[in-house]
Amino acid sequence: MIENLINTVNGFIQLNVIAYIHELYQYPIKLISLILDLVIVIFLGYKFIKSVKKSRVAQLLKGIVLFVVIVAISDLLNLKILNFILTSVMTYGVIALIIIFQPELRRTLEQLGSNKFTRFFGIDKDVITKTKEDVYKIVIAAMELSKTKTGGLIVIEREIKIKDIIETGVILDAEVSPQLLVNLFTPNTPLHDGAVIISENKIVSAACILPLASSQDIAKELGTRHRAAIGISKESDAIAIVVSEETGKVSIARDGSLIADLKEDALKKILIKNIVSDRYKEDKKTRKNVLKLKNRLNKNKDVRRGKLKMNTLKF
């Protein structure tokens, strides 16, 4: 079997590899197609390995490799009976593989006819479209919390990163969904206190502690959540959505000011404008101003952390 394998490999090299090299020497233009061919094969191989790495297929592939190694060893050691049995099994191996991988093959073929197949090639949804969808999900969650008068505080990170705030909570790194957002603020659950942080289209952290605005910055009837929302909007360019557990009213904190008692359409319009429209149509001058503000905040990071320890409380 080993000799047959060596002869097959030599024949393949002679007929394909060496002949192809001669052809490239005669027609250098074909080098472009070779490079494209290699790039596609490497990319598909990488995506295949990445897709099966965390699935049961990876374990099956390890078993197949081990089986082939055992066949080769049995032939090398001249274990004729064992080698005969194993090679006989390999004859029907293709059919066995189809049966074993049937669920995975079926799922891949189904995805060929759907948009989900683009995810296999790393072509995900347009960022703007994905951000708009996330905004709609956040609005749905806020309205659901409002109906049940469940307190909530959702912070959406923008250009200025708030990593130090994110690290005060429990890291989640989950997809944005109204069900998860509502569940996070359900009373008496482990993560219902504090704020949920959304960054780069992910729910990155929950139960986060925010810096509080001073009492003179807000009306006396507003509570700790509203103070925290205004506080984070003053410290960064983040937008905070607050749901009052007393009245069920939804408010937005932006640039240190609070817009109170928002209905669904108004909430949606404000979020779309500030998170989608303004963000992706920002000119170079605005970006430079944001970078300057970011650098200034980074310089005062130690001072900010000191204030956070003294002036914050979990709610």
C-alpha cells in the first residue's frame, strides 16, 4: 500500500506539478491564476478549519486521521489481516462519511440558498444595517421594560472608549437582543443592578458601575439611574437610555443633558440620528475633535478612576 501511495504521489508530481511549472515558464500570465487558485484554496481551508474547530466534526476528523495512520502502520509492519480489514472498511469510507456528516452537509446545502451562507465567507451584514437593527432591538427592550415598570440603564459606547467602566461589570460579549436585555434587568437576578454596556454591536458587559452626576445637575425627583446616565454622558460621548422603575418613563442622557419621557418613535429617531446617521456621516474635522477629547480624557484617567471609587454606588 505504501509503495502504491508513493507511486501515485510521484505520478501526480510528474503529470501535474512539474508540467504546470513548465507551462508557467512558457506563459507567465498564468501565474495570476495560480496565485488566485492558492488564495482561494487557503481561504476555504482556513474557513473550514475555523468552522469545525468548535464542533463535533473536529473530533470525527481526528478519528479519521488516526484511522489512516493505523492503516499505514499495519501495512508497514506487514500485519496482513488487520490491513485487509482496515482497507476494506476504507472502501466504504465515503458512504460512511456522508452518513456521519449528514447533519453538517444538510445545513451547508441549506445555507447555499440563503443569506446565511455569506457568513461562511466572512461577508457579514453591512455595519450600518446591523447598527440600525440593534437600535430597533434596544428600543423594543426599553419599551418592554417601560410597560412593566422595570428599572433599566443601557449605555451605548460611541467613539470614546469606556473600557474602565466596562471592566467594573460582568463581561458577556453577547449579541444584542431584546429578550436578553429585558432579562438582564429582571429584579432579583444576579446582573439586574448597574448598567448594561453595548459596544461595537455587542452587549459587552452588565452590572457596570457608572460615575454619578452631582445632585445640582438633575431634578430632585430623579433617582440614581438618571444621575448615572447623565454622569457617563458627561464623561464620554456615550448615550445612556434610562427606564424609571417608579413611572416606567424612558429617558435619554446625551452630552450631559437628559431628554425625559420619550415615546417609542421619538426614542428610535434620536438613537438612529446619534448612533447611525451622525456617526457614519461624520467629517474629518469632527473625528479630529473626538480624538482630541479622547486624548484629554485618557490623560485624566487616573483622576477619573479615583473619583469613580469615591462617588459611585451600585444601584
